[in-house]
Amino acid sequence: MWIDKIALALVIIGALNWGSIGLFSFDIVAWIGGGPAALISRIIYSVVALAGIWCISLLFRDTEVESDRA
């Protein structure tokens, strides 16, 4: 599904942001958005969080594809 790919990409972006915070004490989202409390930063944080919640469903989905073999 296309939404799964978008959510996964956003989660990866969020992970890279957390990595930059942990390794370099640099918050990329806050830098782009004008600070951690700025509206655009809060929107980005919220969208990434929603993507993370969506990706939880990936853990519980049956990904086996049944083939039609005769």
C-alpha cells in the first residue's frame, strides 16, 4: 500500500532526526521549522508520530502472499 511506504519513509526521517539529536545535539526538524515550539515543527513532529502509530499496524499484518498454483 502506498500509505505504508509513506509512513515508513516518515518514520525513517524521524529516526534520522533522533539520531542527529543523540549524536550531535542537533534537531533537524527544529532547525528547518524555526525552533521546537514553532508551528511548522510541531506539525512535522505530529505527522511523524502519526506515521509511527500507523507503522505499528505493520507488525501485526499477515504479509504472506498466497499464490494460485494448480
